[in-house]
Amino acid sequence: MTAPLAVTMGDPAGVGGDLTLMAWQQRTTAALPAFVALDDPDRLRSLATRLGVAVPVIEVSSPEQAPAVFPTALPVLPVHLPTPARPGNPAPGHTAAVLSSIQQAVAFSRSGAAGAVVTQPINKKVLQDGGFSFPGHTEYLAHLAAAPGEPDPLPVMMLACPALRVVPVTIHQSLRSVPDSLTTDLIVARGQITAEALRHQFGIPAPRLGVAGLNPHAGENGAMGHEDQAIVAPAVARLQAMGIKAIGPLPADTMFHAEARATYDAALCMYHDQALIPIKTLDFHGGVNVTLGLPFIRTSPDHGTAYALAGTGSANPSSFFAALTLAAAMASHRC
């Protein structure tokens, strides 16, 4: 990867600024790729002073300038806040700047000036109080990815760590509502997007998908529910017919130990906790949120704004470091 990563501001009251400063400080010891922060330079300078860290901030006018600056200073493409940020105290008045940071990062990535977008955490409720009209970060990124007059692409959430990649088919909804939301078409769509991303962004020529069953023991031939036979199995068959190496439906209680994980490159799970419990158990601090199905690469640390830790220097940077590293690796594989 030659183009720098574009790191967004995130919520100015959250831990994003702390993590950006930590990443530059540990760029050599953690072997981190070059990045440019789309942020308020005065905020980062003030935060560095508050944390007592020596991070010189240099303003740049384009991402192309960042690699030359990065070895000796943190390159920042200015996105000015209308009022100073206070760690732990979110302000809806910062919404326009937060969104501008995201918009510019996406534009730079789409043009090739940036290799990928790495987003710091936002608080969607705070943004919505400031006029943000989207359900969340991912939906907004999908909107920015759409061509004029075209529908937004289907974004697919992947959580990834070195030991496991998981994709939940249904995401933020009640467990009671999952069976009614689950369809063969939805499983196939998410499976196709996942397989394409594994090929073109993860460098896996013939990706293998392990598809979890919905019910215990994958329904046990209908004894524990009909969904696995009626919905999940046909999806696996359709993915196979498309040339995708899919196996399943697999009993979820036996598909996440080490030997089972060696049989697939990503696990397609039927609901949120089925996917997130195993990966957070395996690597709680090192998991990365990846959005698949977009015309640019986007990763993010797998945690929130952590207001209580903002401005303290005590936040764990592992997930953000992993997000930077994975974004650079995906950019190097992109084809």
C-alpha cells in the first residue's frame, strides 16, 4: 500500500483522538501504516498537551502529503470544530464537522488518494440530535457509496481478528424477531458479498464459508425447528451453485473451536450474538469491524466512544491498531 489511510475524527468527545495520538506515538513499535487524520488540529494539539504526550501535529492540504510527514509528525487534514471539544462531554453542535470528516475520508478513498477509511467511533444519538438522519454509521457510509440516482449498496458487517472472521446475517434486532427476518435470499446476498470481499480484499482465491444453523444442532432434521431445512440449507445450496465453497448449516455450538475454524475462512451467522460472542471471547481487544459491500475499504475499532476514558490516556488502543493494520492489508490485496 502506498496511499495513506484516512482516519476520521469520530466523536470529538470520545476516545478517538486519544487513539489517533497513541497510534502515531507507537507507529514504529506497533509497525503501523502511514495515515492522515481528518480532524481538528487544535483539538489534537490540546489533547496531546492534556495527555502529556509529545506528538507534533503538521497540517496538510491533501493525503498525498502525509507519507512524507508521517515519520516525524502526525499529518492532519484540517476539519475545524465550531467550539472546542471537551473529553467525555458530547456536543450535537459538532455534527457537521464529524460528518465532514467521514465524507472527505470516503471521497479520498474512492479517488485513490487514500488507501482505505478507518473510522473512529461515533455516537449516533448525539449526531441525530444535531440533525443526522441515518440509523447509524454503516448506513451513512452506504449512502456515500451510492452513485447519484442509484440505490444504496447493501453493507455487510464483518468482525475480524487473526483467529476468526464472522458475518451476522441479521444484526441489531431482538432474538424473537430473527426467524421472521431470516430469508434464503438474505443469507445468499450476505454470503456472496462476503465471498467477493474475501477474494478481492483479503487475498483468498477460493474462499470457504461456514454457515451456521439457526437452531440448536442446526435444527436436528426438523426436531428443533424447521428454519434450518427450509431457509438455511437452500441458501447453502445456492451459494454452492454459484461456485462458492459453502458448508452448512453447521451446529453453532461446535463450529468455533480451533479445528472447526480451520475448515472455513469466514463464518456466516444467523444473528448478532451467534457471531459476536465467539469472536469477542477469542480476542476481545483485537477485533475489528469491517464493512463489506462498499466500493472502498472501511475498518473501525470494535468498540464505542468510551466517554469515561476519553482524555485520560488509559483507553486500550489494540482494536484501533488492528483496524489500521487490517485496512492496510486489505488495500494491498485489493483487486
